Amino acid sequence: MKRVGIIGIGYIGNTIIEALVEGKVENTVVQAVYDIDKEKTEKIKEEHPSIRVMDTITDFLDCDIILECAVQKVVSQIFDIVIKTEKYFIPMSVGAFLTFPELYSKYQKLSEKQKHKIFLPPGAIGGFDCIDTLKIIGVKNAKIQTRKPNGAFRNNQYIEANNIKLSENSSVVVFKGSAKLATTYFPRSVNVAARLALSTLGPDQTLVEIIADPTISKNIHTVEIESEVGKYNFTFENNPSPTNPKTSWLAALSAIYAIKVI
């Protein structure tokens, strides 16, 4: 029986709890949960008395799989103990590996055996079977364009600080630059950029373009890869989650899939 510890009970966390409680992943249970919002954990206790509430963010020694679906900082906070205790680790906030240089350095220095226990979920994009194959020869260029409805960028500090005005009628490019900067300024919107960077050219050489588009209702990601082997384009048009426009529905499903294959 696989025992899962979940950190962060937002849309993704709740979706996973529901899926595991309903038995959608065989021989798997939610062992424990943690959230800084105590109302959320109290609700879980009431609805699912068998699920333990963690006393601290690292109170997961009785779990086999640790699933982070909170914020980037949490990945940095728990990374060392996850590696030390040899737990399987599914970080949804993949951007943490780019935002925190010391975390990226630690990840790069892990042995293949240790990396095997860290499942980086594809989130809202796919095509990594092809991308990993191209790595045998090498990737020359890697870029991702993320296009989301205006609501996904509400209250974003980068947009406000740079006085970027979103239009109600046409799309606006709100960011162009490296994956490292993209995940720093848009930590909840472009974990896909971090996932692509970790599989291709790294934080500084993987390029990202972010567009606010009032004419769409989906989250659209277009990946462009160039290699000596050929040129490749992948486009993913995802419906946003029912409760969080910054998150694609597919991202939550990718976490469930990760638990299933571990």
C-alpha cells in the first residue's frame, strides 16, 4: 500500500485527495496532509477522519510519497529531508528549481538513483518522451509560449510593478525572457516553463513568452524545440481548473498519474 503525504490543499491537493479516496489509484491512500490554512486541514479531518494532519511541514516520515502542491518556497524547505529519508517526491511547484539557485545546484548534483525518486510532473504540457530522446543528440533551442486569459494574471506583482496594461480586446505580451526569470515573476503560472528547462537547456537558455489574452478561455502552451534531429512544435490547449484560473485541469491529473506510476 502506497501512503501519500500531501502538502498544500488547494485545487490540486483537493483533487488528488478526492481521487485517492475514491480509489482511482489502486493500493494507494492519503496518509497525511498539511496546509498553512488550518481551516482547510480541519475540513479534511471532518470529512476524512482516517487522514492524519501533519504537525509541521516535514512531519511525513510515515509516508512513502510526498506530493507538494503549495508554493515554490515549500519545495526548498523540504527538499533536504525528502532526499535524506529517501522518499518519493512529486513537486508540483517545479519552478522552485529555477527560482532558488542553491536548490537547482542540489538537484543537479544528485545521483541517478536519487533523481529516480523525484518525479517532475509534466503538468500542463507533454511531449517529454520526444524531448528526452532528442537529448541523446542535443537540443539547440527551446522555447515555450504561454497564453492565458487575463484573469490568470490578476494581482500579479510583476505586471503591476512594470505598469503593464492588460487589454479587454486584444492580447498583450506581458513577459519575454529566460525560464529562470519567468518562474520568479510568475511562480503560479509557468511551472511548465521550469519543467521544459530542466529537460532541455536549463534556466537561462530556455526562452519563455507569456501572453495575456482576453479572447480565450483556455490555457494554451506552445513548445518549440530545435535539434540536429529536426524541429518540433507541440501545442496544448487546456481548460483551466474549475476553481483556479491560474492552473490547468491537466496539471492536477498529471499529479495523479505520477502517483500511479511510482
